[in-house]
Amino acid sequence: MRLIASLAAMAAALMSAPLLAQAAEQTAPVTAPADQALTLAQLMSPRDLLIDMEVREYDKHFVPSLRSNPDLNSLEEEYPGLFDAMHKATRGLVAKGTGQTVDQLHQAMVALIQEQFSRSDVDELISFYRSPVGQKTVQQMAGAADAGQIYQEAVEDEDFKLTAEYIAEQNQLSAKRASRNFTPDEQAQMLLFMAKPSFTKLARAQPQIQKILAEKFNAPDPVFDQEVEQAMSSAIERHIAAFEEKSDGK
């Protein structure tokens, strides 16, 4: 679940999903400078914002998703507070793992941007994402993200894999929620931005971006998994021991 929070932010350019269908033309690959490409990737998906969003969703959905599973919830009923102890023990690791994944995501985005965007495209996109309406777009998309369904499916299916199609669907839902918070003037600025060739290229690149997201989300990370497993195991052991000690003392 390390990259759940990243789903909405990378779709910040797409406040109007139907434009995707209109962006069918193909152009020859061009190259943008690496430093500018990295700046753009970081503006579209700010590291700190994605970490905060991931932790927010973890706080919101981790315990409820476990409680929804009857087999798992029997442990919570036997040892009340167990899920909260597991959550507390792993919260910091979620933030750490998200930061590492976002760094990898940015590097993958740099390669894509260099392949498909010119210097002028990147400059134009950077200008937008540095503008008040561009920054609000990213913030609103992040705020509109809801990973509840992903957590639920991950609990129900241990082999759960995130797909690019699922990301696209969630992006559209987040965009619809976020668009309600834009003033008429901000909506007008968005429409002007969408009329630019650089946005058309960005819209055309969305399937590739969504594929990158899915790959990074699903990529195995044995070190991270081991850290989480150890933290949870220790939290479970401590909680059960403390609970039984308290029960024996009555």
C-alpha cells in the first residue's frame, strides 16, 4: 500500500477526462533537459504532499479495513486495541516507504518527460504548476483522493494488484470532486491551460503515467515488507502480552 496516496496527484493535469479521447495525434520524440523534467515531476507530485496524503489515508482506512474482515476482527475482539497498536507501529514506516517510492516515481517520470516533451513544453507546464491555480489543482486532487476501496480489496485479496485502468477511474473521480472547489475564474484559467499543446501532450501521456504508477505500486520491496512484518509482529506480541498480564492481575 506504499503508493496509494500517489494515485490522484499524478492526474492533476486532468481536470476534464474527456480531453483524453481527443488527444490522439502522434508526434516524434523530443528531449527536455533532465533538471527541468525533474522539476516538473516534483511539481506535479510533490513529495511531502504525497507522503502526507498516504499517511492520511493509512490513518483513515487501515484499522477499518481490518475490522471488516471477520477472521481478522476476531483477534481484535479477543485483544481490544490490537489493530490500533499495529497501526501505530507501522505508521512511520508507511511515510518512509512512500518517500522512497515517490523518489523512484519521479525518476521514472523524468525519463518519460524527456522522451515526449520539448524544453518549451516543460517550461510551459512548469509555469502552470507554479501558478496559484496549478498549485491549487495539485492540492485539491490530493485532498479528493480516497483509498478506502483499495484498502478493502487489499485486505480481501492478498495478491491484490493495482491496475492502470483502476488508477484512471480513480483519477476521474478525484478530478470531479476537486473541480467543485474551483471558482469561475480558476475554471477559466484551467480551460486556457487545456487549450495549450503542452496539455494535449500531457493528456496523451496519461496511460503511460498510470502504467508507471501501477508498476511502482506493485513492485516488490522485500526490505520494506520485512520492516513492516517485524514492526507488526513486535506490536502484536507486546499488545497481547500486556493484555494478558493485565487480565491475570485482576
